[in-house]
Amino acid sequence: AMTMQFISHRFPEDHDPTIEDAYKIQIRIDDEPANLDILDTAGQAEFTAMRDQYMRAGEGFIICYSITDRHSFHEVREFKQHIYRVRRTDDTPVVLVGNKSDLIQQRQVNGPE
């Protein structure tokens, strides 16, 4: 749902979180146009050929996890290492995003981790 919210500027009511999907959007960064190719993996741990293709072509990556799901946090390391293996370098920008920060009572992952 986070990707759909970013693309459409609204929270989708009927989002199916189990479908891997790709999106293209143009944004502005420092008043310059930038094309974003987004592969929403829907939290699926298995690696597909499409995902590897995106990893080879990508210039930077955002890995999201849910603060309410410790397992998703532990998968971050696996995703990051897979990016480095596919790209054959560990010199690739990766940003880690903790999602669902509004669900404080259900938090399983703390900030310092």
C-alpha cells in the first residue's frame, strides 16, 4: 500500500498486498526531473528474474519493513545482500524504511535496532 500511496497520493482501500508489481513515475529532485522505476515486491522473499533485472539496472534501492513484524525486519539483510550479489558490488545506495510507525502499540522493532 505504501507504493500505491506514493504513486497516487492516496491510501488505497482495496490493495492486494500479495501481488508483485512494477510502476514508473517521474518526480522532481532538486528541480530536476527524475524517472523512478519501482518494483513493489509485496514482501515476497523469493527472488524472481524480474527482480534481478531491476536490481542490475537500479541506481539505488529502498528496502521497507514493518515495525510491527520482526520477521520483515530480519529479511532486510537478505534483500540487501541479494542486491549486492546481483550487482557484484556493495557500493550501491540502499535506504532502509520502517513502515507502520503509527501502530506504536504493535511495535516489534525498536528504532536503535
